[in-house]
Amino acid sequence: MDQIEFAKILDDLTRAKSFSGVVSIRWRDNILYEKACGYADHSNKLENEIGTRFGIASGTKFLTALAIGKLIDTKKLAFSTPLKDCIPYQFPNYAAEITVGHLLNHTSGIPDYYDEEKITDFENFALSVPTYNLKTLRDYLPTFPDEPMKFTPGTKFSYCNGGFILLGLVIEEITGMTYQDYVTQEILKPIGMKDSGFFWLNKLPEKTALGYLNDAAGWRTNIYNLPIVGGSDGGVFTTVQDISILWNAFFDCQLLSKELVEIYTQPSVKVESEGENTHYGYGLWIHEDEHQTREVYILGGDAGVSFRSGVNRTQNLQSTIVSNTTNGVWTILKEVNAALRDLQPQA
């Protein structure tokens, strides 16, 4: 399939699915396809643009993993560092052997405050604390369930948002900075992610898409569904261009040492629930097909937010899809991936 045919397939797909967001496909730093669709603001009929900022939900976990990695590179932490040695908070039900590494690859076994294995309706899920009161990472602690460990640390995978809140608290304890300030100053700014940040939902900057839910009453924003400002398990806003900058900086070892980049991108734990060829590294999902072609990717999904961005280093392909609707990415992802497999970029 050539690029013209590829573009037509994606144009037809986004139109047929009423996709709202941006699709960006890059090959060797060249843009093969980029298109913005739908509205950033339905009420004012403001359309999404290529440079529109979108929330990426759990895509933020990669930034948290990078922040922890910087502390590992500077010998302030290690994968083997016990959680109990990092933060002063008491978690009586948690196993003493939980380490930073267990939190990074979701093998800690701690009960999750936002357990995606139990939630069936993400658009109507509510925490015990109002979302407008979740202003700091410590504000999340009262929402952590008083439950026993799910399993012995290190024995299996269980995706855990609370584990990344704890990693954010570790960062704050070690650096003396807020998590958001540390990530901004040590990751976003140095590599030039100038349009990204932890923006408050009640004062979003210009060219930022509102997140939307669609029900029987029509479109409504997600401002009452999400924390008022993003934290270490999700909530940063960014653009497709900034995501490309992030991938390039990561693989060029601008953020972490070469040794740590290799560790982060190696399968660390098998993810049984996601199929035979899916693993997790450290802050990264990893998929290897039957030809041993590896894609490293990040995901995010929440009420009014869907996001996926991956890098196939064998083919030098970056693919990023971000949407300001709950299911926007997932309605087109399978078809986009199928088209990518058949794509033959022209040098």
C-alpha cells in the first residue's frame, strides 16, 4: 500500500467513525499522515487542529517512569529500593517487600483506588473524594482502599493507578518539589515540549480540547469526572508534536542513560489479560508479533479521553492517535493498525 492509498483509508475511516481528535503517523521523522477532526469545543464550534492540546490520561505514567528513571540514573533510587524507605506514610496492609521496581511495572500487588479490573462504567465512576479536591498527590491517599494485598509483590501483573500515585510521592519526597513541577522542569522543558503541561480543568489554556462524553442527553464535558489537575498516574495535556519530541528524546538517550532506556523497553512482565504477545516494561507497554517485531507504546483512557502512541523501531514508525472522547481512539485503532501493517513508505 502506498501513502496515497493509506491516507485515503484513514480519511474515510475517521469520517465514517465521526472521529474527534488527531491521527499522526511519522516515519523517520517525516510526517506520512496527520489529520485533525471534530471539535475541541462543541458549544463554540471550535475545531480540533494538529496543534491542539489533548489530555492523555494514563499516558502520563511514562513521564512518571522517566522521572523515577532520572533519580535512578543519579543514584538517588534503585529498582530495588523498598517503598517503605521512600515515603513516611503508613500503609499497614502493604507488604514490606514492595519496591520501586514493583510499582513501575505494576507487580506490587497493592489494592488500587481506581481498579480498572473492577470498574465497568468509566464515565460514571466516582471516588470517595470529590474530584475538585484532588489538587495534590497527598489528596489521593484517603481514596486508597483498606483492603489486603492482591498478591505477593513481583509474582504477577495487575495494572495499578495507585502505584503510580505512590511513585509521584516518592519523587516529591526525594526532590522536595511537587511532582508536576519536577516533571515540567526536568523533562518537558529541557526537550522542548513547550505545549505540554499539567493544566487545571477550570482554567485550560488556549488551543486545548475539552473532553467529551456522549449520552442520551447529548455531549457534556468531563470536568466533573476527572481530578481538577493531573497527577502522577494521569492527566497531563500534550500535542502530537510534543509526543513525537518525547519519543525521539527518549530513544536518543536525552532523558535517561542508554542502559536504562534498554531496561525500560525490555519485557519485564507478561500481561496475560492483553494476549499472548503483550508485556509491560517500566512505564511502557510492549508488543512483539510472530516475526519478533517489537512495538513500544503508551496508552491512556478515561471519561472523555482516549490515547495511544507507539514506536516500531524496526520500521522507524511512530503512530499517535489522541481523542477528546471516551472511545474515539478505540473505534479506529484496529483499522489504523491494519493499514500500518500494509503501508510501504516511500523514501
